[in-house]
Amino acid sequence: MAQSYLLATRMLIKLDEQQLGWVAAERARQTAEAADDPLLIAEAARQLAVLARKADWHDQALSIALTAADHPGLRGGGPDHAAERGLLIQSAAYTAAWPAMPPGCGS
């Protein structure tokens, strides 16, 4: 179920439907936590960070991404855990750099 909500979140982000994206991302987070799946929890957090960044809530986006990257469930796992952690750190770095980017370089 969490994977379905994550897919819906990605589609809603692409369609610039932020309010519905928040709902889907939050449901993805809740179902991932209920399943105790660190990868899905981390991916839900990454999508929430993207939505926060798009809403110009850069501090919150940075906090969401870095907190999720520091989750113990992502440490010591296989390559998929390291990759997800890397995506979260990359998202945090992009968020930190975003206000300094020239117009038209991203959101």
C-alpha cells in the first residue's frame, strides 16, 4: 500500500498538485511506518521533503531529509539502504543550495 501511495505522490508532484501530494505522502509515511519498512519510510520522507521545498519551506525540507537520512534503519543495510540514504542526503544538499540557484534551474 505504501508503494502505491508513493507512486501517487510522485505523479501528483509532477502534476503540481501539492495539496493532494501532501495527503498521499503522509499516507505513504503512515503505512510504511505500520509495515516497519525503513526504505519505504525513507522514501516517504524524501517525497515530503520535495513537497516542502516546492512550498518554499526550505528549513523544513532540509530537516525532513536529514532526519530521515540519519534513521538507524538505513545504516548497516544493503546497497538499497545506502542508495536511499544517498538520495536523502542529495535532496538535503539540493534544498540547501536551492535559494542560491539562478532562476529557472529547478524547484
